[in-house]
Amino acid sequence: MGFDTFLGNPQAVTAVREMLASSRVPGALLFAGPDGVGKKTLALMLAKALVCEHGPLDFCGQCARCRKAEQMFAAAREDLARRREVKETARRVEGLVYFDLQLLEPLTKFILTEQIRQLRAVSYTRPFELPYRVFILDDAQTIHWQAVDLLLKVLEEPPETTSFVLVCPNAYELRSTIRSRCLRVPFQPVDEPLIQDLLAREKNLTKPQQALAARVSAGSVARARAFDAAEYERRRKPWLDFLEATARCSAPGVAPDWRLVFDSARALAENRDAFEETLRIGYALLADLLHVLLEPAAGAVVNVDVQPRLKGWAAKLNLAGIETLKAGLDQAYRLQIRNVNPQLGFETLGIEVISGRKSGPR
């Protein structure tokens, strides 16, 4: 237990431990970086270290204060989940009670004004049960614009016994006045070998699936842990069928088999609820086609388990066909909010790719 269990981003861990060692933890911190790399986890660890009976250089996770910290964060998560179930937005913020260690997250699309107002009111009181108070604002970029000034005032002169940790994927989504009052701790994607070691320890995957999961996760520990190989392969299969159909029909002298194109287009459009994920997988495959076509030795292919097939398709589609596919996905992304039939869009895209390749360079 302790900071040694944190995976990746050693520079962020070092920065936090140096603050603790110097007994100079700033009143406002900003943990910024890609989703799933441990920003909130390190913020929780920092909070525990500040109150641990054996701290402040680390935390044991076993003492009474560490156990109390975990109880407070667990209770905060339960309270957030319960409030999100309330249909009326105004009632979601009724009776807010904050612990010495408090996790704040969006209750709607936003962290609401009343959440920040309660934070401000409590932060200027002395901690109730622990020697220090820490407020962790996850998805801080969602703080409602009407609440920003309330937060700004408390960040300007934070109480001596209170620290605020703002967590967000991109620091520049926050107002500049908020950023300027926080000490920024940057986070990076976790190195692929560490992700692969994690997958080998925690998930029952074959070697090819481990390699695929590590690439798909793109340095995100959370995404790697949540990776479902069977589900990903199921969702990817219509794309593989679509690329196979368009690439095969694009070859010179081959009569188009429109049934293959239309069947795969229908499969791509079947699950409207997961359409964004469908498009995300499609974009990744198109990026892979470009890599194998233009940079075959770059080692940046995500779908490594189907790389030989990607090479064959890229050679048949060539750059013009891949560009047409990319334009079609962009159009599908733009039209999804207008309830346009995605199957028709994919069918039209297949026809455009095949017709364009058959007629030669445009």
C-alpha cells in the first residue's frame, strides 16, 4: 500500500511526494492529462497521505485515519450515485453534507452551483474528524459557469487546513483565472509495457489479445482494465467485413459483390446506441490502414492482431480509397445527431469507394 503501488506517471508521483516531504502542499492543485491514467487515483492517495497516522511522506492504508478516509470517499461516491438518480435537478443538491475528504463530480452535465457553494461554506470551517481537509473536483471542466466565480474566490485564499485538487483531461478547458491559481501537475499516457504487464497480471487474455488491448487502451489504465476482448472483436467484425468487401470489390477486373458491401453496412448500423463507439473503431482502423501504407515500420498500428489483413486492404484501397472512407466517417459523425439512416450512409460510402477505385485516380 502507498505511492509505490501507483502505475505509471512517475514524474507526477515524484512531484506529489516532494510536496509532502517539504510540508508545502499547495492550497490548489490541478491534475491534468488524458482520461484513465490515474489522476483521480493519485489525488485520493495524496488526501490519504495528508491524514495518515504514519504520514505525511506516504500512507499506510491500514491505520484508523486511512480507513476513515476510505469510508469518506466511499460515502461520497454512494451519495453522488444516489443523487444522480433523482429526476429533478433542483432536488439533487438538497441536503448536501461534505466530509473532511470529499469527492465532487458532475450531478448533471455539470458540477452545479450549489455543490460549489457548499464546498465554499465548509472549506472555511475546521476539519471535523481529520487533521486536514481535501476537496477533489473530478471533471473540473464541467463546473457550471455560474459557479466558477464562487470557486475562484476560495482558490484565491484557500484555508490553511484545506487543499483543493482539480482533475480534468485538458487544463485549457478551465478558465485562465482558475488555472493561474493552481499548481499544475501534468499526466501522460502510461507506457505500453506497463499496460501489458498489468493485463498479464489481471486479465485472462491471450498474447495477441494483450497486445491488442494495450494498443486500444492508448495508455489508459482504466481502459485497459475495462477492455473486453470478445466485445471489442464483436463490434469490430462488421468493420473488418466492410473493409474486406470494399477492398475486394475495388481490385481491377473484379466484379463488385454488392451483397457483401450491403450486408456489412447493415451490420455496422444495427446498434444505434453504440454508434459513436462504432465510428471510433472505424477511425482507428483507417488510421491503421494509413500506417501500414505509408509507415509500415512505425509500429503504431492499433489492431495488431489483423495487421496482415490491413496490409492487403491498404494495397487495394490505396490512399484515395482511404481518404474517401475517412470523408465518409466524418460525414456519418456529423449526421448522427440528425437521425439520418446510417446504413444508407455506409452503403453509399462503399459504392463511392469501389466506384472511385474502379475509375482510377481522381
